[in-house]
Amino acid sequence: MLVRRVLEYLNPLNVPIALWPCDRNLATKGVIREGIQALQTGLPENPVIAETSALAALLEIGGNVPNPRSYYAGFHGTERCVD
């Protein structure tokens, strides 16, 4: 709800908004997304679903804002988010 209000509030100003998709309830205390690099380095990892579920929510919210200008839900680190 907060993200939608921010998008609605900033819409008339015609300024770009950058958002980072990450569901903190699903993310662990990892420092790298799960994958080969995490396995090779042995660093604690965050699951892919923490990013993909948050991105899906942002896309739904953005689609329901009347006359949306531009917002960028970026920093995609997984192949699934790019698809």
C-alpha cells in the first residue's frame, strides 16, 4: 500500500523512481543471490524467490496506478526476473 501511495504522489511530478525488489520476509541474512557464485565462494545466500515475488508485487502495484509515469524496479540478479 505504501509503494502505491508513493507512486500516486510522485506521478504528477514526472520524476523517475528506482525500486529494489526484495521481500525481506523471504530473504535470509545472505550476502549473495543463490547460485553458482554462492556455491563457489561459500558465502551465505538469499533465495531467488525473495527477488521474484517482490518484483511480481511491484509490477502489479505499478499496473494499478492511474496514469503511471516511470518507475524502475531494477537490480535484477536472476534470470527469472529478466524473463
